[in-house]
Amino acid sequence: MQFKIKNTKITISFTFFALIIILISLDKTEFLYTSIVFALAHELGHLLALKYYKVSVREFKISLFGGNIKVIDSNKMKYYQTVIVSFSGPFVNLCFVILFYIINTFLKNKLTYEIYAVNFVLALFNLLPFYNFDGGKILSSVLLYFFEEKMVNLIITITSFIILIPFTYLAIYIFSLNFKDFYLLVASLLMLLTIIFKK
């Protein structure tokens, strides 16, 4: 599905819709809906940071591999601006973590705890120094200041595999406990596909 908002093309892939339908059919809790809302808040953080630096967004694509923002001329961005833009998404989630941690200390209900937990996981997950994650982009931007692009890509690829192996083991272990907590398993599969297809 594609549409335009001003000069920005918005693309939502069929595979993303298919994944959401499958996850909804498997999970009857509100966890998925909460995750989608705050994942969109996360992407909004990136978009606001780009707007602050007056960088035009060419396309915003939502696919199996998450949100992907393509700007018109990324070469004009300084390395520290790329770091800030990459960190702005997790920063939004960390703000919600602090807010709902405080709220939950007073209300102590399931919803406020779930919002706190979802944002904590989103921030932590996205800050992993993994290929094409915010943490990976931050690490790449810093390394490009010191090394050539080919060396940086090699470092990021090796780091991504180092992260993926224990993450996949943890996902399989958690799933084996009750055969219900499958989100980490799905995430590890998508992480592997991210490396393979360089998405």
C-alpha cells in the first residue's frame, strides 16, 4: 500500500500486514497493539529529529524489518546529526519508560506496567549495535569518523552475528518454557533475514 503526504511517499508492505495478522491470531493479549502504538511513536521521534535538522524525507517504509526512513540527501548530514537522529527514536521510548515507571509506582495496574515494559524493550532492542538498528547506525556513524566504509561494514556485520547468536538461543529457550512467548523468536528470525537481505 502506498500513498503520499506532501512530498513523502508512505509505503506499508503486504508482508508487514501478513505478519501482524499472524501475530494477532496467535496472541490474544493487548501486547501487540501497545507495541505498534509505541513503535510508531519511536519512528515519530526520528522524523521530528530530521525535521529539526531540515532534512527532507523521501520515503517512510514499514515492512517486516520495521520502519525505514529514506532522506533526500543523507550525505549532507554531519556524523553527529546522524547519531542524534538515530538516537531520537529510542529516546522517545526512554521518555515513556520514565513517565510510566513513575505512573505505575502510584497506580500499579497492568496497563501502565505493560506500557513501561514495551517502551523499555523497544528502547533496549533498538539500541543494540546490530545491522540497520538504531544502535547499529549510531555505531556506524561513529566508526565512519575513524575508518573507511568497507571496514565499518565488516565490523557491523561481525557485531551483528555476535549479538544474533545468544539472542536466538535466548529466544528459543524462552519459547520452550511455555510455547507461548514467541515474540523474541520472531524477532531473531527477522534479525537473521535483515543480515541476509541487508534490509
